[in-house]
Amino acid sequence: MKTILQDFSLSALVAGFIATLISYAGPLVIIFQAAHSAQLSAAELSSWVWAISIGSGVLGVVLSLRFKVPLVIAWSAPGSALLVALLPDIAFAEAVGAYIVANLVILLVGLSGAFDRIVGKLPPAISAAMLAGILFSFGTGLFTSLKSQPLLVLAMFVSYLVFKRIAPRYAVLAVLVCGVSIAVFSGEMNSSALVVGLATPVWTTPAFSWNAVLSISLPLVMVALTGQFVPGIAVLRNDGYQTPASPIIASNALTSLMLAPFGCHGLNLAAITAAICTGREAHDDPRKRYWAGVCGGVLYLLLGVFGATLVSLFTAFPAALIAALAGLALFGAIGGALAGAMSVPSDREAALITFLVTASGMSFLGLSAAFWGLIFGLFAHLLLHLRRPAPQVSRAGVQAD
């Protein structure tokens, strides 16, 4: 215990807190959009925020101390984006059932140690294209919100570009500060909606349907494995941490499984914000950077307890601010997904099909665009890469007709 306390540093504390604040600055907005589209009550939304915050906090503290590695855990932002389009057409109880199925599959992957083998068999371009299609509407939502609040949205857009140039790591945080400041000083903030209160977990009894499982569970598993855990593990490896992937994946899935009835759709390794905690900014000594994961986890726990306050805070802001913040926060993810989708020349057609189908928002046979984008893309990939039979050659060495 004494050694652990001696490893503490102010730089790790600051890195952990910044990583957590950035996680709330962008991805949490998508949760609010999903809850609004599903017409969830304030109590259900507060429970959702509580579940993902408490889960992220507990895992961040426990895993960072267990492995002495700065492990930053967060909820799936692409998974949240998927739910914005799906929840209005699927009962929330069925969505909770789909969360359970998805996390059971991820848990089995983690326990079996098959993560690397499974990810290796999935065409990366197809997975990236599906992710880009899921996130596409958030990027366009930034610009469609210009009509209602041009000054607010343009100011947030410019602040994003400026900070991307001078301090890229804090660009999303700068956008949040800019948007909130303008909303407050222009009188656009509804201060009467603000309340100070603790989050109260709300239990939702899960229901199961094939429609929800195929439309939600399958895309959630794909996004979690390829879009979250793969880059998350890559960040750790890039900074020299060789922590095994299986226990991390299994513990995330198990925690998500237990919290699913309270609204948790999925927890996973963070990638973008994790880089803040795994780099030199957290500590010069890589062996002492794990305190950044611990400090970030503690802040998650505090903010999760006051989930009702967080809900009221975001409710008080204009819708254009929320839309612009979500779009700008996902710029990096959209760009990375599009780059990955087009990076393999032989898979570009299949990836383009996946992207267009997913981004279209179409629904067929009661199944979502993300599901059909995956199916159409994999079908195109298999058909285009199907090996032609070798030409038959006669004994005389002449090709047979």
C-alpha cells in the first residue's frame, strides 16, 4: 500500500481527470440523444448515466491497480450512436435484452482467449465502414444545426479547428467550454431545468426478441471488438504495456452484463482518451502512470453518483449545442473509420456498400441498417474475393474448352 501511495503524482491526477472530462464532454451527449429519441423518462436516463459511470469507474480503479497499467474504461460511443436510430423502433426492455446477449458473446470471447483470432478473420475495412455509417448522421447533424443556432454552432466549429491546430488533445473540451459560455451569456440556457440530485438506479426487466438481437446485439459486438477493444489494446501496446487482452475484455463484458438492466449498453477500453493517460503527460515513468487510470475512475464514480444533476445540466442547454458537440466530438472517429474503410484497395467496393447501406438508415424485415450494412458488405466481400477455378489443362498441355 505504501508503494502504491508513493507512485501517486499530480501529473497522473490531472491526466486522469482530463481524460474523464473529455469522455463526458462528447460521448455522453450521444446518450442523451438516444434517450430522447426513445422517449425515456428522466429517471431512466439518470439510471443509464449512473450505470455507465459507476461501471467505468469501478473497472478503471480495479484494473489499473490490478495490472499497474493506466486502464481507462468508457462506454461505447459508436454503440450509443447506433441506439439513437434503433431505440425508437424497439422497446427499451428488448434493447436491454439485446445488451445482455451482446455482452454474453463478448464475455465468451474474452474467456476463450479467441479475441485475436476472431478479429483477424473479420475484414477490417467492412468493420470500419459499418462504424463510419453509424456515425455519419452525427457529422451531418453538426451542419444541419446551423439553421437554428448559427452563431453558437459556428463559434464551436471554429474553436474546434483552432484547438486542433494548437492543442489537439483538448479540442473537444474547448468546444464544450465555448458552447456553454455562449449559451450562458446569450440567455439560451434554461437554468430552471437545473436540479441537484443523486442518481437512482432504475431496473428494467429484460425482454428478448430476434429483431432486437440481430439489430442491436450483432452490431454492438462488432463495434466493441473491432472499433473499441482493438484500438484500445493498440494504444496500450504502443506505449509499451503488454497487458493480456482476455481478462480486460472479460471483466468489461461481465460488468456490462450485470449493469445492463439499469441501462448500461456496454463498457470497453477507451482509445483516444486513454492515450492521455498512457503517455508521458501522465508521468515520465511508465510504471507509475497507472495512477492516471485510478484517478479517472474515481472521478467517474463521483459524477455517476450525481447522475441526476448531469442529466438536468445537459437538458438545460439548447439542442443545437448538443448536436454540434456530438458531431465535433466524433470527427476523429468518423475520419478514422472512413480512412480504415478505404485503406484496402481490394475491399473498397465492399466497404463502400457497407457504408452506404448503414448510413442510409434503411430498415428491412424489421432489422436495422447497421445489420444490413454488415450483411451486404460481407456478401460483396465474399463474392468479389471468390476464387475462380483454375483452368483445366489437357494432357497435351492445351487448355480445355
